[in-house]
Amino acid sequence: MEAPKRILIVDDEKDFLFSASLALRKAGYDVRVEESPVKAIDTAHDAFRGENPFDLMVTDLRMPAMSGVEVVEILRERKIPLHVLTISSLCRKGILCTMDCSCGTNHLDKPFEPRELVESVRKILK
């Protein structure tokens, strides 16, 4: 039996971390959450060095200490491979997000339903 895919969720909103992690755990994923972008970088780095890397990071684009884009850039500089799903209430549907995001095209606009998050994760990790 294949081990569950590992997901790191980074967001400064505790309520979101709880609901997102619950939905993804119910869908069978191994989930770790971090409120701090700095701690998330350390967590991803330690998991990679320990040969149990995350398959996907779900990160908010706007957080107090550091943006999700900065988190992704630092992980890429450290050569830590993982898929990325960005989330934000800054980019509304139908409006082009003006943030310079080299994270890729996987994005969900907040608010969204837990099933939308699970569906997006499944598509990315298939």
C-alpha cells in the first residue's frame, strides 16, 4: 500500500488551518500545518533532509512575516522540490492577480469550500 501524500499548509489564520487540514486528512492525506512562514521553511527543509519530503505545499500569499511567494522562492533556492498551491483573498475570480508569483498556476481564491481544496489537491498530485 502506498503511503499517503504529504501536505504542508502555511497560513496565519488558525481557523483556516483547522478546516483545511481536517478536509485533507479526511481525504486521506498526511497533513502538517504551520502558522509561521519561517517555521514552514524549516519544516519543509527538515522533512526533505530526513528523506520524508512533502509532496505539496498549500500557502497563503499574504502573511505578516513573509509572503507565500517568498516562502516558495526560499524553498526553491534550497533545491527543495514540491508542488505548490497558492491561496489568497487578494485575487478575486475574474480579476487578474497582479502579484508577481513564480509559484506556478495552481491557485484558489478565498473563500472556497473544503471540497474545492480537496479537488485542487487531487488534480495537482495525480
